[in-house]
Amino acid sequence: MSEGMAAETHWRRNLVVCVFGSFTTIVAMTLLLPFLPLYVRDLGVRDEAAIVQWSGIAFGATFFSAALVAPLWGRLADRYGRKLMLVRASLGMAVAMSLIGLAQDVWQLVGLRLLAGLLGGYASGSMVLVATQTPKDRSAWALGVLSAGIMAGNLVGPLVGGVLPPLIGIRATFFAAGAVIFGAFLATLALIREAPRPAREGRRASGGWAEVPDKGPALAMLATGLLLMLAVMSIEPIITVYVAELVSDPARVTLVAGLAMSATALGSILSAPRLGRLADRIGAWPVITGSLAVSALLLVPQALVVADWQLVALRFLMGLALGGLLPCIASVIRHSVPDRVAGTMLGYSTSSQYAGQVAGPLLGGFAGGHFGMRSVFLGTALLMAAGAVGTWAARPKRRFHAA
């Protein structure tokens, strides 16, 4: 009882710190997008094709290594404490980002980006802490607020990366990012409060799938997380080319493509807390199924648009529909597994989402190149519709609202 009271006392402050820390670390991970090719050129790569190739490798390296270690950090969080993992991640990211600003060749850049992924994981660690330290009847809303902060970081990062380098230089931009993340480290260390760990039972537990009595809901959420990121990222490689078919002025292509990408993120930022609150009221499973079904319906007209504004509007509406998925996925996992392995299972969920981020662009690029741009939207719509049916079928038949 005392542990629960302590958690309720501090969960709001924990949420604020986690949102700030997740936002700053995601900004740091994505701010190099606009100037990454320039930095690769500064590091000695001259051939244009090689610059593009190395830029893609350097950007994806962080997410690749983060996907590999996410279950490990989740398991260590279950064993030694969730706050400790946030302290580790924020300090590690602050050091890694600063070192990236000191890279002398492209191999060091890629290696340091891999290091950032290995040492990082603040956002996924925040999901674990907020999910386990927030009262269950407010967990979906709190996770929605946290998801909005993460998505805002993805939206703001490239904007910051476009503004800062001309003002202070590329290397100084990395130093500034490291300094901001170090501020998140100090806030995490000083302000986050975690309920005491169970005495010895949690440490004796094997800490894996064997600890989960009903594996169905957790497996369904892993598949849903992968499907979500696959659906979002499958459009990324082809959207600029698709916009070029809709826009007569070539000078407007990149602007409209940027608006279409940002519209999805903005819609998710606006809807995540609201859909999280709805999930606290009616249960997460109906919200997840409804979000997947509405997204599938919205993807069909995206394949049929004849004007750029129609695409931007539909991408915004799709963002509104998708905003509730990440917090609801985390909420279902948190309610479906014992507390002692919640971090491990949420770590697996993070890895499945990273897998979707990797597979999405590959599948979208392949389908767009072989079957046409519109096929990507229609194929993704079929996947989302199948996900909605599968999720509804996988829901616990009784007491799916109660944990």
C-alpha cells in the first residue's frame, strides 16, 4: 500500500521529467537529418552516391543498435530499477552526442551513432517507468502525453537541425544537443522518484516470457507495434516522388512533401493524450482496433488524391487516428504482464517497433518501384485492416478493460 501511495505522489512529476527527457533525446537523435550529408562531406567523403549511402548508414545505425539492446535495458530496469536506466541513458546520450561533434572521419561517425543507440533508450525507458509508476486508471492518458512528447521530438528535431548549423556550426550543434541532454540527466537524477523495488522475489524471477501467464495479448501488441511503424514508414521513401506527380511546380515538391510528413506527426501529437484518456475509460483494445480500422480507411483515398492539399489533409487525419496506438500498446502490455517483467516486455515492444521502422521503408520502396506509388497506400491499407481484425480477435474475451 505504501508503495502505491508513493507512486501516486510522484507520478505527475515523473511524467513531466520523462516527457522533457524523451523530447530532448529524440530531438538530438533526429536533428542531424537536414545536415547529415553536409557533415559526411566535411568528414572526407566526396562522391555524391557515397555521401547518400553513408548518410543512410549513419542515420540508421542508432536505431539498429537501439533495437538490439532494448530488451536488455528493459530486463535490467526490471531487476535494478527503472530510474537507474533513465539516468544511464541520459548520461550516455549526452556523452555520445558530444563525441559525434568530435568525429574525424565517417567511420567514427557511424561508430558513434551505433554507440548512441547502445547507450540511449531514454524514450523507451520512460515508457517503462511511466507505465509502471502511474496509477493504472491513468496509465493510458499518461502514456499518451509521453507519446505526444516523443512525436513532438521527431517533428522538432529536423527543424532545429535546419536552424542551428548555419548559426553556430555543425559540430557546435552536436555539443549543444549534448548539453541539453545533460540537463535532462540532471533533472532525471534529482527529480524522478521510483517506488521501492520488491525485496527478493523480483530478483529471483527468470524475467522472460515464462513469467507471463497469458502470452496472447503481449504477442498481439508486439505485432501491432511492428505494423504501426511499418505502416507509417512505408510511405516515407515514396512520398516525395508521389507529391511530384501531384504538384506542377517542381520548386514546391519538397515543401509539400515536408508538410505531408509533418501533418501525420502533428495529428498524432494532438490526439495521443485524448485517445489515451478514452482508453482509460473504455479500455485500450477498442481504441487500438478502431485506430487501425480508421487508418486503413484513410489510406485508400490517399492512393486516389488528385491535389496536394488532399494528401496533406488525409495524412493529418491519419495522424489523428494513429496517435492512440503507442500509448495503448504500452498500456495493454503493462496490464497483461506481471510488474516484475513489464520492462522486459516493453523492451521487446520497442524492438518490434524499430523492426517496423526498418522494414517499412524497404517494403514501401520495393512496392513503389515495382507496382507504382499508389500500390503502397493500398497495400498498407490491407495490412492495417488485417491488423484491426487480428487485434479484435486477439483481445481477451472477458474483462479486457480491467487489468
